[in-house]
Amino acid sequence: MNATDFASTVTAITSAFGDPTRRAIYLTARDQVDGVTASEVAEKFDLHANVARHHLDKLAAGGYLEIATSRSSSGAGRPSKRYRVIGDTMPFEIPVRHDDILITLLGKALAELGTERATALAEEVGVAYGRAMAEGMGDRVGGQQSVRTALHAVADALSAHGFAAHAEQHEGKLRIVSENCPFGEAVIEHPVICAVDRGMVAGMLGSLAGETPVDLQSSKPMGDERCVTAIDR
């Protein structure tokens, strides 16, 4: 693992497990084969249900828990969300990985298509992958969240994929800042790859908060130290 991958891994884990209560909740969910609900967590840790749900959703957004719905044995009432640990490996045992050879090959292949078509294709792939990531957060789609709330979930999901991202408000506009690029130096030679990142943000936000235009304002190919994706709303 190189220095940037290490920094990205630490950032992702710190974002998810920096809170001691959240760490305890994760371990509790890990011990339950069928997972836990927000109400069960709220009761066990003496939390408001919304606070318990926030911790669980934070872990789910980072890719550490998966969400499923289930009904009571009587079949009555609304289905409840159950949060289960994904796999049986502790999260810090999984390093962030990328394959420089495949990424470079992708960049060259996209370059053969021409800038306009390659950018459109890369963004389409990013959007589709972003939607799939949002579905993994638990079917939270179609305007069920505010853009501001969804943006934090998107940043957590990006961090889990190596982007070391965070959401912030700057000069009255919301944006996502990525301190690391998991695609490495390949983006310098093939800037079209950045369209994948932009598409992932658009795809996740579209699923979580409704269609939301995004704009890549800065990136390494532009000569910047970090990538900034602004929300045009």
C-alpha cells in the first residue's frame, strides 16, 4: 500500500469509526447474525431513535453495513430496516486497492474514442456505478433525503472507495472535496477518467435526493492538489 492509499484508508476508517458509540454499535451489529434495527440500537445504547439511525446509516454509507427490510412475524405494520455487517472481515483488514495497469489501459481506450464521446461514456459508467452504490445504502431513493443530507452520505461512500472525501459548504454552495484520487497518476495523462468521479457523485445524489446537477471545478489534471465537485443547486 502506498502513502496515498494508506492516507485514504485511514480517512475512511476514521470517518466511520471515529465516534466511540458508533464503534460499539458496529461491534453489536457484528455479533448479531440477523443484524440490528435502529430501535434496538436506541434501546441498548440509550439513544434517540434518530441518533441511532444516523450512526447506522453512516456505517452503511461507508460500506460497512448492509440494509435489508423485514416484517414482524405477524406481518402487520411497516417493514423495519435491519442493518447487518457485510462479510466477517474487520474493515481495517481491507486495504484500498487499484490496478494501475488496468486504469492506464482504460485511459488509453477512452482516448481512442475522442474527448467528447469518451467523457460521455466515462460519466455514464460513473452514474450507473453511483446508482448501484446508492442502492447498497438501503433503497433510499427519489427525494427521500435533502441534498445536504445526501451529500454527506455520498462523501462517506466515496471515502470508502479511496477518495478521502468530505462534504462542505463554500461561498454559499455545497460541494464534495476529495483529497485523494484512487486512480493514481493515470488521471494526469488521461483526464477523461475524472468524468467517472463526476458521474458517481451524480448517480448517488440522483438516487438519494433526486436529479442534481454537479460540476467538477478542480482536479489534478487541472493542476490542483484536490478534486472539488460542486452541486449546482
